[in-house]
Amino acid sequence: MGSSSSTSRGNTVGSHASASAYPAARNRRATSAPPSVATNQHRDRRRTTTGTAAAASSAPPTLHQRHHPVPRSSILPASAASSSLVPHGRVVAGSNASVPGSSIPPASAASPPAGGSSATALSRPGAYSISREGAGPTQVFRVQIPHEVRPGQEFQVIAGSRTVRVRCPVQSRGGHYLQITVPPDPVVRPNVHGMAVLTSATPGMEGGGAVAMRESVRDANAEVLRGQEDRQQQGQEASGSSPANSQASQQQQGEQPQPTTYMVTVPPGISPGMQFAVEVEGQRMMVTCPDNVAAGMNLRILPPQRSPIQSAPPNLPSGIGTSVDRPPEEQSSVSTPPISPPLMQMFEVVVPPGVMPNQSFSLLANGQRVLVTCPPNVRPGQKVRFQLPISNPNEKSKDAPAVQLEYESIKDGWARTIRVTDMKFQWVRMNEDGEIDLKSVARFDVQHSAYTRRLTFLEGNDPRMRTGKLSFGAANESSVESSVELNGKEVVGYAEIAAAHQRGTYEEKAEWFQEICRERLRTKWENGHMRILVRRNHLLHDSLNAVMGLGRMELAKIWRFEFLGETGIDAGGLAREWFQLVTEQIFNPDMGLWLPSATNQMAMRINPASEISCPEDHLIYFRFLGRVMGKALFDGQLVSGHMVRHLYKHILGWPVMFEDLELPDEEYFNSLKSLLDVENMEDLCMDFTFTENALGENRVVELTEGGEEVPVTNDNLPEFLEANLKYHLMDRVKPQMTEMLLGFFDVIPEPLLTIFDFQELELLMCGVPVIDIDDWMANTTYTGHFQHKGAGASTVQWFWEVIREEFDQETRARLLQFVTGTSGVPSRGFSVLQGNDGSIRQFCIHGIKKENSLYPRSHTCFNRLDLPIYGSKNELREKLKVAIATSATGFDIE
């Protein structure tokens, strides 16, 4: 007997064994929950045996019969006895023969439960919450097997208001009778509240679909902002540098509890000035031993108040071979085990030369870069200890392992590290010697200064739609949580995220990410799911109304899609189609929300003039897109639009630098860069303004307050360049970007994204392209030292051999990102690849001498790769891999 967690079976009424049932995976309509079946092998209505059946459709019978004009079977009222509903086992594939039958009222009719309606009543576009809470009693039917149906085959009948598929048990034949027990219709609750209203977090910036914040909400959010300032101060003390921005407060408003002190015992081996880890009410923290306290003594501590994190609802996995009203087969019975407290491992390290008390230094511990603050009474050359959680119990050792200071692989670039004082991820810059550089740069520097976005979450007027404030800050002052909490409980700890950081390939990291979302963060099917009904000719309008009417809890549920007026069930295909069609329409330049990048038509940038194109609701569309992109990421679905590089960096909270201005507008970037060589800036008569064109009209924008009155001089040139970077990479589209990020993090917990770089994020969201190597080679030009020999040059031959024979699709996509700025390939192939001026600019390999550069260099504005003339294929392979790998870090490999 087959078994399935998503089907049901009844108890035996007669003497014959039960038969298996399975969902109608090939049926053309949405399915409801399964009935149970009883059979009479001898065509005697008084003698029955129990079988199983799977529901075929929750749509009205007439819709199904119109597409299946086949003979009917008959249904007779059942006896008073009925089989009870019992969970069944795994789905078994079977025959697709089916016969719809006529409907006869059941023995005991049941009316729809209060508070909802039957699943068959879904006839209007919108979002519907489906659950079995409050459902009515089961219904019993008796059906005659059509004469042409053989054992193991399926046939269709209409039971009450639903069409169900029944599998003929192996003991039965055509003409026999089956008794089936159909579970109650699921309770359907439509969203009656309509779209949630956006709330503007900044007074005077209302519009585009966002309204002013109510006074009561503003007062509550003031507490959140004050709490953020306190956490920034704590971050400053923890990092030993500038104040670290604590990411995105997501706490519910309410009275804060009175602080509580705790008594802890200083562990053995801890001396004054050293740190040790303690756990209080599930919160892990580091405590510094005071000067007058020794090991074994009691110490009273006051832990910092931690606001409970409302984790963004997770992405939901797409069901394979399932129907609209059935859970994914392979995950339906999975129960996530409770997360046990992580094991802690003690590390010992010698303070490196030059480090002063209360100054931070970086090292590698257990494969993870760690930021350690030197205790106040410790000097260089002395040993300090610290603890880190570990995910593998076999790694735990009684002896403190030695930790080597490894900087050789990361030089002159930005790296993410973990602060052992508060277990938060923080960006640090490595200097030319491979040492950490925590000093704040006094003035803007085009080579070294970097900024990260900071998003503070605030409550909105509508509890379904929070708001927030977006800002720019120095990269080394930015931090993010290293664990994920759901409903106040930690579901993913630092040790797991740190282990995922060390996974070797993109595929391994992507697989871990999807598993965490699927197994730990999604709402279980039995706790409710969502039906999204849309009309194809009104796809964007219906989808916007449905998604923007949901709260973050509904975003955590499994979604099933249906196009009204069309037959078909969502076994994964409709979901893929929905995500593709919706994002295609949103990213279409004709919509007025997005524009192609000036350097690459495949990379889209936010239209600064979107308010003119959609004055009443352009911000609603960006919030909607953020939710759709986040939901697609968690569902393992793909979106249709590639974005410019710095937008992926903003999603990750990745440092952006002056060079990021080049990809959106290479001409303006070069003009700014040329100002560094001007001897007397005052001769240019420039001020702190920027003139932009919006729909044919020029508009002067002040880069700083009163910028029209501030002339640009050689003394304030760094501030002018900094103001341009902030305006073009954030302030110019800050309202749109704020809503897109808010929508994205309505779905995704940010700590999970820390394992990816921005190139991997693009591949995760848009998919790894299947690249035609022959088309690539046929549409490549050669210049420089390769101009005469072209593809016949030995270095060029080795290049294509490495790409064809040794690079997988992911590495090829990364090479495209390195050279063109995006992994996207035009639909018509490389022959129509465009440059920064909009004209066709094919992929170009430019030959240079190794004296000019040891590693390959890219010019994304021209789709050009500068390839040194190497002496062997192995040398080319290694140098090309290093160039591709370091392109996402900001490291200097010259």
C-alpha cells in the first residue's frame, strides 16, 4: 500500500484491504484535499472495503466537464457509516484515465463554516488565505466505478461541490461501488482590507503612494531611533573605533522591561582584562574580567537590552508535482528539530606588534575572519583568549588552538569580519601590508573611502507595511547581526553562517541558503497557505493589489498561483511564469520606473524621474518589486531584470566606492576623475550642484545645503567628489531605493545574505546563464598586441580553451560580470552587445604586456578585457581566476 503525507485514507468498512491514492498531478484544475474511499468488490452495496482517493479540482464541476467530455459515473448516497480521515503516506504515480461523474448530495450535507467560504468560491482576483481551521465535518459518498476503468487507474467524480479523482483499488473492477469520505472544504478568507498604505518616514516627503506618518506612530518610532543611538554607542565601544551602526531595528513598540542584573562566575584561566562568553536568557555576550576580579569569583553583570527581532518572512520553496491545495510532498511531514545552544571553542592568540590597548586587530580563527579588541592591560606579544561558537562538535578541543594571523590572501581591500565583543559582522579594510586599518579617513579618498547603506526599520501607519529611513555611512562603521531569529527564538546561529561562509563554491552556498529558508523559516503548510488569483490581461494590477495587501506573516506562507479563466494547476510552472511576467513588466523601460544603464543595456538602473512617469504610485511599485524579488529569492524562483552593480551592493550592505560611479555613467565618472589633475579648480567656476535632465527639462540639484553658493576649490575638491558619490549612488533615487529595500527585507533576513558577494547575489536572483561559447567567440574582436593574429595568438587560444574546457557556467558568468558589468546576455546573443553610448560594442580582448599589468584588467564601459601575454596556459588560467575572484572584493591585485 502506498503512502503519502499529503493524501488521506479511510478506515476499513468491509474485509478488503485499502488501496493507495495520489493527487491528480496532471489534472488541469486546482485540487482540494483528498477523500477516502471504500469499495465493494462484488457490486454489493452492503459490502464495502476502504480505498483512497485524491482530490482533483476545487473548481466548479462545469468548468472541469467542459474540458473532459467523457462518460459519467454515478454517485449514490452513502450509508451512515463513514471512514475517518487518517494521514496517508507517499504519493504514487498512476494512470491518468479519468471519468467525471454526476453529483448526488452526500448523506449528511454540511454548510460552509462560519468566517470563511468554500475553496470553490474563488472567482475574483486577489489574495486568499487557505486554512482548515474552523472547517466543517467530513462528507461521505458512494460511487460506481466506470466499466472501462481497470485496477490502479483513476477516474473522476463530482462529490458535492468538488470534483475529485479516485484511484480504483487493485481488488475492484468496473461496476463495483466505492465509498469515499471527503474532508471538509478548506476555509477561504479573502483579503478584505485592500492594499496597505505606505508611510513616509520623512516629513515633507509624502507622495508617490506614501502618506504622512501619524503623530502617535511618530512618537513610538522616536523610541526606536533613540534605541538605535544607544546601540551605535555600544558598537563604538565594541569595535574600538568609530560608532558602528546597528542594523535595522525591528522591534515591536511597547514598554521596555526594567533592566535585570545576573551573577556569573569567572571561568578558570581567565585573568583581569581577558574576555569570556556567557549566555543569559538565550542572549550570548562577551564579558571583560575587571582588574580586581580573579577566576572563580562571582561577578554581577547588566546585559544590554536586546530588542526582539521580527525576522522577515522567509521565501517559500516551489512545490514539484503538487496541486494548489496540497502541500509540497517531500516537505509536508518535515518537522524542524529545536536548535540547541551552540558549542563554544576557546582560541588563544598573541597580540601583534603595534596594537595598543582598546585597539582592534583582525585574525583568522576557524576559517572565519575575527575582530578582537585588545584588553586595556595587555600589550603586544602577550596572549589573549576569546571564544567563538562552533557548528561541528568534533572541532571542539580542550586545549586552546593556536590562531595564525593570516593576511596574505586579503590585501588592500574590504573584508567582512566578526566582532567577538557583540558577535556582529563588521566591515574592515586591509591595507597594503595585509593589516587591518580601522582608522577613520579624515577626508574623502577616491582610492580607499567606502560607504555602506544603513536601513532603519520603523513602524508605519498600517501594521502590515512598516517604513524606514535609508542613509549612507562609512563602511567600517557598519555592522549587521550574525544570527537569525524567528518569533523571538534563534533559528540560525553564527556558527552555521560562519561555516556557510567557508563553503567552497557558489552552488554549495546557494544550496545551504535555500535549505535554511525551506526547512526553518517558511510557514508550514498545515498552518495555512495563500492562493493568488490574477487575470492575465490585468496581471500587474491584480498582482500589485494582492501582494501589497499582505502583511509580513502572509509573505511567510506558501503561495499557489492561478490565472482566472484558464485551466491548469500550480505545480511550479505557474509560479515561475508569474515571477517572470511580473518582473518583465516592472523592469520594462516603457513603464517609466527603470532605465537601461548608460554602459550596458542589460543592466537596469532606477529612473530618477519615476515620479513624473507614475506620480501617484511609483513608490508602491518599488515596494511591490522589493517584495517580489525577496519572495522569488526564497522560493528559488528567478526574476527577469538584471540591475546595475551598486544596487546589488546596497541589498547586501556591501561597501561602495568611487569606482562604482563608472558603471552607471562612465563619461561623468571620467570627468570627475580628471578634476584631480586640475591645478586651479577656481578657474572652472564650478559649485556644489549637479544639472540633470528629466524628460527634456534641465534641473539644478544642490549636492549640499546651499551648494549653489559654494565654489569648488582644490581644498574642498574631496568633499565635492564625496557629495557626487552619495548623490548618484543613493540620494538621487533614495525614496525608490528605500521602498525596494523595505520590500526585500519584508521577506529575507539580512544575516543570511552575508555569505554572498554581489556577483553571487545577481546569479542567485537572475540565474546562471547558459552561455553559447561559439557565439561568444564569433562575436569577439581583438586589439592591441592581438590585433594582427587575432584568435590565432597562443594566449588567445589558451584563453578560449580554459573557458570552454575548464570553466563551468558559473565561472563563465563571473567572467562576463568582470568584463561587462553583468551576467546577462542579450536575447539575440553577443552580436548585439552594447557599449556605454548605446551602439553595438562587441566583446573585445586587448593584448598587453605583462610589464603593464600582471593580471587581466576589465573596462566594463567598452566590454573590453586587457589580457597580458602569458608564457603558458597554466599561468593564464591562474591569473584569470584570481582577477575574476577579486573583482567582487575591491582588492587591489596590481
